[in-house]
Amino acid sequence: MFDVAVVGSGPGGATAALELARQGLKVVLLEKERLPRYKTCGGGLVERGLALLPREVGDVVERRYASSELHLLDADLRFTARRDHPVVSLAMRDRLDFLLASRAAAAGAELRAPCRVTGVSLERHQVRLDTDDGDPVTAELVIAADGAMSDVARLAGWIDGRHLIPALEHEIQVDDATFERCARAPRFDVGIVPHGYAWVFPKAAHLSVGVLSMRRGAGHLHRDLEQYLKALDIVPRAVERHGFVIPVRPRAEGFARHRVLLVGDAAGFADPVTAEGISLAARSGRLAAAAIVQAGLDEARVRAGYRAGLRPLLADLRVARGLARLLYDHPRARRWLFRRVGQRLVDAMTDVFLGVRTYRGSLAELAAALALRPFARAASTRS
Ligand SMILES: Cc1cc2nc3c(=O)[nH]c(=O)nc-3n(C[C@H](O)[C@H](O)[C@H](O)COP(=O)(O)OP(=O)(O)OC[C@H]3O[C@@H](n4cnc5c(N)ncnc54)[C@H](O)[C@@H]3O)c2cc1C
């Protein structure tokens, strides 16, 4: 019998398990894959997430950039987010997540991998998890951090569909000249993928190139990625192709019921503007752990504490969703906005990723300064 079973050893689960183990709770961390495992992800880390992860993450960061570029290809505009410290750090998720899980294990969590949770029984004083290694686990509380497809949420009774958007990530080998050119800065390109964007993230010796659409079921992402590579004159020597989904809208049915809490992608917490999910997975993992520690495992108080802890995060995601709709569903408005205030918008978003401001604060201030009154009102009242 464990105090807490954490399912999924991505940034959400590993962060929660580490915090709980540090507080002396008896924790098991269950992961279906043998570690380390590839995870479809750009591996882009920003300061608001890095600040929540162990310092040793620096050991697996392959590149750090004090600037990144945003190109609006349909408006011939280019902006640079520049600071005197890293704005984007890039890592491969197999190494990052293995490090996070190992830190949790070193702090005292029992790590079982590979071990897939296949069944959830909600009993009066505990939760019983069936696993594919034949050894069931019982715990007073469960944190479901099992990602976008969350088996645990489904098995525990959540039925609402989240907004799952499709994304492709290709790991690409290129010649030295192309690599040098692309390694100057990570770049984001809007205006080439309908309702979405594309990116090039330089890793130690290859490029992670991806595309996503904020629309469900967008059918042409493979074609969009090929066009993007052509537009950037990137000719792959070898390619590994991956695709997955990202939940950019939180679940409508809440994030805590009975003795189960949802964190990260299982809860639907990826950023609606960028689909960046590592920071919010780590943040919700921490909030879930804090609620458990503060409530001393009392299930009703844990649920209430977690809901209260999530309120500011959810309020900011609502503002971010409004911005995402404007940017991805209204290309003419986007071009108008970026022509008028593009650099200020990029700087405001950079502040959000650095964790020094929220979407709400950043956008309300920007809109007020520019006398964009309806936008300022919307940003300041969406709470
Ligand atoms: C193409 C693409 C690019 C992206 N790029 C970025 C980026 O650059 N930066 C960024 O911040 N975010 C990015 N994201 C989003 C990011 O990958 C996720 O938001 C983030 O990984 C969520 O973390 P998590 O801990 O909630 O879940 P995950 O990282 O998905 O971890 C869930 C874990 O649970 C395990 N699991 C699943 N089911 C079970 C089960 N039944 N039993 C046991 N274990 C189970 C899985 O194996 C996995 O290890 C990207 C996503 C995609 C698809």
C-alpha cells in the first residue's frame, strides 16, 4: 500500500513524484515504457518550466539560445525575441525524462518501468491499479500523469473529450552548411500551416522540425511539413518521422474526483498559443503534490486544495485561448496586429515564457498601452 501512485513518468508525473518523495511520502511511479524512451516532442524548454525542474536538467540541455525568431511568412515579417539570458533551451525528451524519473527515484520514489496501468478500481479507502506486469498496486491517492491519451482518466470515469490537436515532429539529419545556418537560432514560422505553425529546433547534431495545427483532424500536416522544408531550403539526409496529439484545452469535467488527480496533458494543460506543455505539466504536478502534502492525504481536502491551486493557471489559459483564436483563426487580424505591434507582442509573450508575467498581465498591459480597448477589457475580465 502506497500513499500515492503516480502514473506516467513525463515531466508532470516525475515532478509530482519527486516532490512527494522529498516530503517523505511512500510513492510509486509507474511508467509503461522501458526508460529511456523516445517521446514525440520538440524538447523546447522555457524558463517558467525550467525553474520547476531539478537543476541537473542543465546536463541534458543540448543547446541554449538567448534569442529566437518568429517569422510571419504570409506577411513577410520577422521578429526576434532577445534577452541577455536563455529564452529557449533544447533537449531530447528521452534524456530529459529519464533524468527526471531518476531524480524522483533517488529521492525515494519506487520507479516501476516498464509497467502499464490497465485497470482502475475506485475503492472506499484506496485506489487499486491493475498493471500489465501482473502485480497490482494500491494507494490512497493516484496522480494520473499519463499524457494526452490518459488511460487512467478514462478508466477512472472521465468522459469529456479534450481539444486534441495533431502535431508532427521529424528528427532530421542535414549537411554541415544547412546545420550551421539553422543552428543560429530556433525559429517559429506562422502563415505556412493553416491554423497552426511550424518550427526548427537545432539539437546537438540534428534538427527537430515540426508542424502543428490548432484544428482537430487537420488532414495535410505531412504535406505542410514537406512544403516548410522546401521553403527553408532544408534537404534531409535522413529523417525519423513521428506524430502525436497535444491537448490545448483543459478537461471540462474537472481535474480531481474520488482519489484521483489529473496533471499535465492528462488534464489538458498544454499552452493554447504555443502547445508548449512541459512547463504546465511540471507546474500542475507540483500543485497536485502540494495539495496532497498540505491535506495530509485527506481525499476531500486534497481535491479542494488542488482545485484552489489550479485557479490562477486556468484563468491564464482562458486568456491564452482567446489570443490563440485571434492568431490562428483570423490571419488578416494577425497580420494587422503584427504589423502594428509585432515586436511588443513578441516581447510580451517572451515574458510569459520566462515566467515573469502572465498572459493576462502581459496582454492587458499591451492592449491598454495601444488603446486596443476591447482586447484590454477581454484580457482583464477573463478570470
Ligand atoms: C510534436 C510535438 C512537439 C512538442 N513540442 C513541445 C516543446 O517543444 N516544448 C514543450 O514544452 N512541449 C511540447 N510538446 C508538448 C509536450 O510534449 C507535452 O505537453 C508534455 O510532454 C506533457 O507532459 P506530461 O508529463 O503531462 O505527459 P507525457 O510527457 O506525455 O508523459 C506521459 C507518460 O505516461 C506514460 N504512460 C501513458 N499511459 C500509461 C499507462 N497506462 N501506464 C503507465 N504509464 C503510462 C507514457 O509512456 C509517458 O511516459 C510537444 C508535443 C508534440 C506532440
